[in-house]
Amino acid sequence: MFEAVQFIEVIGETGPRETSLGVHEEELDAVATARSARREFATSGSADYAWWIVREEGAQLANFIADSRSAKEFVLDLRSGELVEVRS
């Protein structure tokens, strides 16, 4: 099971707001959910900083990472432990 999670740092608040966007059986479905939330945030006009991750349910390690200040997306290479940019 894979969880898509959104974090938003609201200006003037301490620490980010963490919101689970849903749990999916397939990792690609969780990534699609995170990408959808990212597109929605981009069109909201918010000045806050947000980022999205996909991780195995309950894990502390993310498989997918994207943020609101960059068009780049990253995945974690489990062999090397390094983030690798996703190129479309």
C-alpha cells in the first residue's frame, strides 16, 4: 500500500500541515494523486510552500517527491539511497 501525502507550510504558522491524500494499492495511483494535488495547488494562487510525497504506508522514507517551487519531480533510488530526477 502506498500513501500520497501533502505538506503545506502556511506563512505565519510554525511547522507544516500534513494531509494524507489517500492510500492506494499501486504506487503509480498514489503518484497520480500527488500530481493532481500539485496541479490543484499551482492553480490556487497560494503563496504558501507545499510539497508532496508518496511513501509506503507508515514509512518514513519517500518514494516520490515534488514541491510547489519547482517543476522537477524526484524518486528515490533504493540501491544508492540518492534522489533521482524524473524526466518525462
